[in-house]
Amino acid sequence: MIAVSDTSPLNYLALIGEIEILPRIFTRVLIPPAVISELNHARTPPVVAAWTANLPSWVDVVPLGQAIEEAALGRGETEAIAVALQVCADVMLIDERKASVVARNHGLIVTGILGVLDIAAERGYVDLKAAVARLLQTNFRAAPAVIEEVLIRHR
């Protein structure tokens, strides 16, 4: 299964020490150049910068073919959506609400970090409650009801 990721799922999975669940779920994770740029930002947390500097073999940076025009989205989001469409990705990893809507409007299957953690918990790869607790110690934001809904499924 091929996933294309925007910046935030990679950032948060690295921050909470769960980035290695991605290759257990997906055969490949593709990212566009803009996502690499965003992950290399001057304010990127050291653990994320270190991961980005030494991308694992299951991550491929895919050059952008045809761009999409979405004025309301950032460059990483638009490039990630464009790459997902370009390679006919099985799933798009993106957390931002507007970007998720745009991706779905383009026919993509979308999930975010909570969805990835949910899948990983179903397969026994992660302690969901502990991972979500670590996630909530970052600047990640989601509606409490959404977080609770994911946690309830694994009680």
C-alpha cells in the first residue's frame, strides 16, 4: 500500500517516537520536495530534523509533475495532493481540515495521524493511549470528541 504524506503526520509521528509504524502499515511513503523543505525549516524540532536528514529506505521524495491550484492551501499540502494524484496513491496522510477536504474532492482516500495511530493500534503496533498522550504534549490540535472517538474504539 502506497501512502503520500504531507508534513504534519511525519512531524508528529517523529516527535512522539512512532515514525517507524509507517513502514509496518505502508509499503512506501512518498513525499514531495515541499514537504522536505517544510521538515527542514529552521524551527523544526531536532528529532524531526534528524529523521529528515537521514530518510529511511521506505520513504521516497517524488518530484512534482502536474501541480494543482488551491489558493487556500500551503505549498506542502498542494504538492502532496498533486503527488498522490500523480502516483494513484492508496491513501493520503494529511491532518489539516481544508487540505483533507480538497484531497477528498480530488477522489483521494485521506487519513491523518489519529487514523494512522488507530490502524497501528488495531494491528498491535502501538499503545494507542500512550501514543495519544504523547501527541497531546505537542502542539497537535484536534477536537476532543475526535480524540475520544479513536480512544473508545480501543478500550
